[in-house]
Amino acid sequence: MSFDLAQEEGKFLIHLARTTVKEYLLNGKKMLPPKETSKKFFEKCGVFVTINNIRNGEKELRGCIGYPYPTSPLVEAVIDSAINAATEDPRFEPLSAEELDKVVFEISVLTPPEPVEVANPKEYLNKIKVGENGLIVEKGYYKGLLLPQVPVEWGWCEEEFLCQCCIKAGIPPDSWLTKGVKIYKFKAIVFEEQTPNGEINRVQLSK
């Protein structure tokens, strides 16, 4: 991807996400972009903020929401997504302030999704790559997105990745083989905390 982030830039975004959630949970206020925010972070980018519990050394999803498409400046999208991941993910109860020291934050900055063009649906298996691509599956009003780190974490192959993204969209797992289904792929730059408030590293997404 042409847009890239250095280590310090990834740290800035993680710290921004955590500080944003803390301020919102403690004071009910939505932060504005910090004065020291680089012009680079005002470029429009898709982004997801993921919040995970750490239990026995294993990550457990606590909330994940974001913007699949580059519709907002990155810094603003991170602020909105962090608050929404903490308080608006319908799969979970809102995060409490007491939990902040027990969770880790992860930021995924996305390339614009591009349609995967095939003559035969089975060709999708050769057009996507686990460890490199994230996926969006669309059928009518149904839509599901999985970030590129998800199939790596679960040990899925490309076929299972497609099936699971269909399930995420609320349609049968083999729907990617049927007419009327659109598949999009994207890449991501991912940074995550290793421990709550701890060291921040870039995630290598190789399979």
C-alpha cells in the first residue's frame, strides 16, 4: 500500500484511541484531534479500532467498529471508532472505566476496498491471500467484513476465510459461490498494544 505508517505514528494512533475512550468513559466528552497531530493523519483513510481482553495470554474480543471506506480524516475516524468500539458494538455491553487497565487496543488502517473480479467464483481462492487481504462480502442489504489479521489468528485457509465472511454477513457460508454476491479485498497496517498501556508493535500479518 502506498500509504504507510512508521512505528511512532502507530504509537500515536494507539495512544489516541486509548485516551479518547478514557476521556469519554470518565467525562462523557469526545476529544478533538490533538494540536500536535501530523497533517498526515488528516488524510482520509478507512480504519478499525479493536479492543481485546487478555485472558491467560489469549486475546478475547471486547469490541470492534470502524470505517471500511476512506470517508473521514484518519484522526477523526480513529476518535469515532474508538468510542464506538468501546460503547456501541451490539455484541457486547459498553466498556466500563474499570476495564481500561485490562484491555488492549489495536488499530487497523485500511486501503480502499477493491472489487475482486472473477469469471468463475472458484477463482476467488486464487485472488485473495490469507495474511495479506481483508475481505468484504456483500449480497443485497447483507454485508460482512473481516480484517486481514482474523484468518491468521484462527488458522483459516482462503476458502474458510470466504465462508466465515459470508457468515459474518448473515448469509450461508457457501454464498460466495453464488450469483449476486460481491467480494471486495483490502490491506491493512496494524498496530497493537502487547499489554494494557504497554509496548506497541506493528503486527506482521503473514500466514
